[in-house]
Amino acid sequence: MELKIYNTQKEMAAAAAEKAASVLKDALQRKPVVRLIAATGNSQLEFLAHLRKRTDVDWKRVVLFHLDEYVGLGPEHPASFVGYIKREIVDHVPLKAVHFIDGKAADPEAERRRLCALASEAPMDLAFVGIGENGHLAFNDPPADFETEEPYLIVNLDERCRMQQVGEGWFPSLEAVPKQAFSMSIKQILKTDTILCICPEQRKAEAVRNCLGKDREVSPLYPASALKLHPNTYVFLDRESASLL
């Protein structure tokens, strides 16, 4: 794991986008199709705004997955990650394919199995991830399952995770936040060739320290600490998110 700290969120986002474009171009030189996993949330907005401007990436050979989605939410809901992916990525670059998670699937377990089959078809080349205020990676809240080989899970969301969504303005109240979500599993994320973790803002400082601090152990209680196990992970922080390291 390589950790980089920048003075501002703007500098951090630009550097992360530069690294992402470099990884994508390198993979596209070696493979006809590249498989990309994208995180969502406020922490990714400025980074994605930089990345989608890159005309030197052959987006037509990129297949996109997303990390997670709320059970019961459709793309018409402002908090839907399908809607986010469409607004922030798909509407801007001509991707080869996008494998959206159907949050409103009539049979969530069948949808989970469909996602598992798609994820298992070939290795993932690049993943964008963040770190939640409770230390979660994707929607794997603590204590996270570090052992399952299932590529996607249906997980229960803890209250701190749900309150983060209220605090970010996606929902009007805790009661409005779904209690379950589809989430890519920890092991599946770690199978990705290269991982970029983009994590700005002061509100993430405690989680960054707990998960990535040199004196902190890898633990399901701090799910994003699993990134320490991956040799090709690059963590991008701003001065605020790194303030407790």
C-alpha cells in the first residue's frame, strides 16, 4: 500500500485522476477490454470530474461495475448509486458496457447471484474505493466479513453508516435510509489488480487513522484496513483526512 497526502482536496483529486488514467491506459495496452469498479459518494465527485475529462483513455473498451447499491432504491431516487454512476460517469464517457445493480429487483438474492456471475467472468483491473466514516469499505460495515468468497453480498447497514448518508444530504432522516444494501465483498475488492482509495475531508480522519495508521492492525472491525493486505493499493488523502495519522 502506498499512501500519498496532498495539501488540498483539489490537488488530491487531480493526482488520483492522473494515476487512474495511467493505470487504465497501461491495462488497455495489454488487454482488449478493461474491467473497472467505481465507488460513489461525495468523496469521489471531484476525482471523477477530473477523470472523465481524459480523452486519452479509450473508454469504449472499458466495462464498468459499481461497488454497491441500496436494496429497494431505483435510479429515480436521488441517493441511488445507479443514478450517481449515470450522472458522474456514464453521461460523460462512451463505455463499452455498464453492469448496474438493480436495487429494486423483485428477488434481491437472484440479483446478487447475477452480479456474482458477472464479476466472476474475468479479473477486475482497477477499483476506485473510499473509506466510510465508520471505516467501511464499499458497504461492508464493521464487523466485515473478511472470509467469504462470494463476489457480492446483501449486507445490513449499521446506524453510523446510515447517519453518514443523512449527513451528506442524500436522505432527509435516518428512517428514510434503507437498512440493507448490495455490496461487493472485501475479498472480491482485494482480487482487483490495482486499487485507488480516494478519501478526503476531516470527517474521515478518524476512520483513516483507525484503518490505515501504522500502529493499527488489519481487523474486520475496521473494514478498510484490508487495503493494507493489497500490494498494489494507492491511497490519496488530503491534509484534513490525514490529520490524525
